[in-house]
Amino acid sequence: MKRIPFILLSFLLLLTVAACAQENNSAQAELDYDQTKKMIIDILKTDQGKNAIQDVLKDEKMKQALILDETVVKQTIQDTMTSEEGQKFWEKMFKDPQFSASFAKSVQKEQGDLMKVLLKDPQYQAGVIDILKNPEVEKQMLEVMKSKEYRLHLQQMLNETAESPLFQTKMIDVISKAIEKANKKS
């Protein structure tokens, strides 16, 4: 989408250079592609070139030409995601940690909302329970819980919980009530 103004401006500059070259039938008429390309790039890097691009982008007619039709975008995304090349592209993109992280952040809210809805769905709950009852899943969960890493993690969580002032206050209240009940019975 950012290429359209660049291509348009490059084309206009190329036409200007070509027109000037036709007027001067001398050595300038023999500018080759690389020299013209270099000259256009140099022009675009100048403040005047940047200002010209900004002016073109401010023009309402140009803005309308750049706006894409929603149905075209939707169809393009569907075609891209369902095609074999599209699937390969997305697999490659999701291997990039930065892309994966930014994508996960962008869909985090929607994914959380979906999970809340699913957790209230009786069919989904039954499916999760069936998965957890599967003997193979039970075996894998037991292996994980018996692992040294899990036990260290659990121990760290228990230590953090025990050191929490809120937890300590609750435990003191529970113990105090238990002592009061014991004193009343005796």
C-alpha cells in the first residue's frame, strides 16, 4: 500500500527525466536505467522529494484511490490463508518470535473472551472432562507432576503463598477460630 505513492512519484519523475532527455539529444539522452533509478532515489531522499510525497498523500483524490475495498481485503485474506503458499507463509511467519509475540498480544482480548464463553458452555466442559479422563492424558499429567521441575515450581509457589501477608492473616484467623472452638469444648 505504501508502494503506490512511491511508484506514482517514480513514474512522474521518470517521465520528466525522459522529456528532458528528448529535448537535449546529447549525451543526456543516453541515461541508462541504473543512473535514472539512482537519480530518482536521490531525489526522493531530499527534503523536497519527501515534501512532494507528503503533498501527494494529502490530496483527497489520492486518498480515495489508496483506500481498499473491504470485500477485496477480506477475499484476499481468505485466499491467502487457505492456499498452500499462504499456509507455508504463515508457518514461516509464526516461527519468528517477534511476530508471534505481537500477534498473540493483538488477539489476547478476543481469545480471553472466547475462553470465558467456552468455559460456560456445557458441551465444551464435557469435552474437557472427557479429555482429562483419558488414561493417556492421566498418565502424562502424573509424569509431569512427578517431575523435579514441577515439584520445585510447586514448592516455590507454596513458599510465596506462605509469605503473603494476606494468606498469613487468613491463616491466623482460621487458627484463632479453631482455638476458640477447642476452648469452648473443653
